[in-house]
Amino acid sequence: MENIKVLIVEDQSLIAASIASTLKQHALEVVAISDSGEEAIEKVGEVKPDLILMDIELSGALDGIATAKFIQDKYDIPIIYLSDYTDQKTVDRAKKTMPANYLSKPFMALDLIRAIEIAFHNANQATKSETNQILKDRIFLRVDNQSFIKLDYDDILYLEADRAYCCVVTTQKTYKLANNMKHIHEQLNNHQFAKVHRSFIVNVNKITSLEGNTLHLDSHEVQMSMEFKEDLLERLKLVR
């Protein structure tokens, strides 16, 4: 098998050791083992894994699904979820992060190895199929029929629906585009943007405070509806 660097995120040391042993027996490289989501987020940048095995039930403030969302904001790394539970609510949350696979514990060693092989193969094929390298930290907005301007994702505070139009609100200026909000959101194609209301999509990284159902983004306020509140709060690290 091609050398694949794997990060294991598992808070039960015996299970983590067993998984690491299985991977090594199949010539896979275990670059690190993290026992919490917070540590895993830090490790990803250091060890640069090709694939992550993510236990869903982690100790600490972040579970595996929330951890995966943070990692996906910055990296394109296939993630395979490992879980003791297969209840529908957990599966539905996991599906939103588009995992490479989902294995229920206990699993056979061969099932794990096959899942890794398939996930790594599919990730490589997706990369090869991209004839052009897409910039993931910026877009170019059309300002008239002939001109486009560069706009970094980190400068965007939120999107606001305005009938058939969409307002892109930045730290310095608001741009009104002749496309609906759903279309612009799909064009952004970045996990740091989350829908919080039928009329608002916010840059999660730009939220400065929460007050009830009101989100503050610098000097701006955006209303959050109950329909989307739970999903957003799962992405934020709340210290109570």
C-alpha cells in the first residue's frame, strides 16, 4: 500500500494503541495520536496527515464532529469517523461534514484498512480531476460587466438576502450582487460560512459575541433563527 500518514484522534488510550498497531502492520504511518479535539486541531498543522481517523465521542469541549468542522475550515483532509453509537441524530450531524467513511465500533481490522484505502484513493482522484488549482482563501467579485475585484474570505462578515439579490457585507464595504444568497454561498464553497437565518449567512470566524439570538460581527448585528441555532453553537467553542 502507498505510504499514508494517519492522525488518530481517540481519547481511549487502549483503543488508540490497538488502531495504531493495526495501521503499522499494514505499512501505514501513524504521525500522531490525539486524545482531544483541541489537541487534534493543533496537531494537524504540525504533522500534516494524509487522513484522519476521528472518534466522535471525545472528552473535552469539542466532540469529533465539531473538531472535524474546524479542521475542514483550513484543510482538505479526508476524515473517517469512528463511533460506538449509530443513532440517527449523530449520523445526520456527521453527514453534514461529508466524511470519507463512518465505521461503527467494534470494527474488523480489515474493514478499517479498506476504508482508509478507499478514502485515500478517492481523495487523490478528486485532486487529480481538478485541472485548475482553486484558491480557497479568496474570491473575485464582479463589480460590473468588465471588472472583478479580489475579496479575501477573512474580510467578509456575512451575506444578506435581498429578494433576488445578495449583499456581501465586508469590514469596509457592502457589495450588492445580482444573484441570490444561495447561489453566492455555493460559490464561496467554504466551511467558515454558516447559514444562521433564512436571510443571513455569517462568517463564523468573524463572530465577536452572542446575545440571545443576536450575533455580533464587529459593529454589525445579525439575527439567528432557532432553526439554525443548534448547528451554529456546535461549531463554536463555548466556555460556560
